Amino acid sequence: MALTLDISVSLDGFVAGRNPTLEEPLGEGGERLHEWVVRLASWRRQHGLEGGESHADDGLVAEASRSLGAHIMGRRMFSGGSGPWEQDPNADGWWGDEPPFRHAVFVLTHHPREPVVKEGGTTFTFVTDGIESALDQAKAAAGDLDIGIGGGADVAQQYLRAGLLDTMHLHVAPVLLGGGTPLFGDCDNGPTALRLESATQGHEVAHLTFARAD
């Protein structure tokens, strides 16, 4: 079992563009980071869509999905909001009645809430007592499978700083956003050694896998 981050990032290190909104949650130009994956057959099947491309990138995404038994994400990744849930205009999340996860998802938040059970096997559990508690609960739910960090950058940085992140799969899109949300911009705990596990060229994307260098 490993805690993994699987995320698309711009060539200049951003995972979202400037000025995110409910209508444009990835900010200005942010959707371009994901053009490589949204056209794949495996991604489209997960989201209840037909068609799509089948090539090496498709196999990579399908295998990554099969390896996961739980997810952890931040409040903003879940809904884009903050503060009390009754004031969140997107309190039900981005994914509708049948989210693509199909397993347990643990949402880090400062505001308590009862779990939300969705169709297709996804249950959102809201964790208010920190990243280690979320990880312990995710481990119990995942069994022998891995746990994925679903975003955003702040959650990834917290687990990296705590030395709990095992593997990073970075999908580098050929895009310069010029600003926005940096993946590593707030990692202020000094040098962190990583080991490059693999680097492969995809279709208009580069796939880099790093492991923690113990």
C-alpha cells in the first residue's frame, strides 16, 4: 500500500490557473492541463461517457485507477468552497449523483459534516482532525490497494512535508500558465530528496514518476 499523488501540472509548475471560480474551477487556462486525459477511453468510461482514444496513455490511466482503493482530497477540491457547509453554493461537490471514484473518499475540512453516500460505490467522509487521521481512515478503507491524493496542491504539500507521501505521478503538459496555484510553491521545510522512477513520453504529455528517497 502506498500514498500516491497523481496530478497534471504545467511546465512552469502550476496545477491551476489564475482566478478560479465555480464556473471555471481550474482557473484561466487550467483546463489545458487535462486535455491529454479527458480524451482517453478509460477516463471517459469512468465518467459515464462513450468513445475516446486508446493508446499507451489510456493504459496508464486505466492501471492507475485499478490500483486505488481510496482517495484523500481537500475541501476546495471537493466543492471549491470554504467556511460553513450551509454557505457553500457547491456543497454537493463537482461530480453529481455518480462520481467517478467508486470507493471511499476522505475530504479534509475544518467544518464537520455527516458522510455523503453516492451512487456507484463512492462515499465522501469529511475529516476534521488532520491529515494523519484521514490517512488512517483511508488505509482501513483501501485494504491492500493504494491511496490516491485527489488534490489540491495544499493537501499534497501537507503530506509531502509530513514525510507521508510515497509516490508522485506528475503528468507535465506542454503549457506555460504564467501564474496560478503552484504544486510545490509552499513547501518550506527545506530540501526534499526524491528518486526518479520513470520518465515516459505520452501523447502531448510527459509522465514522470518520483518516489521518496529514504
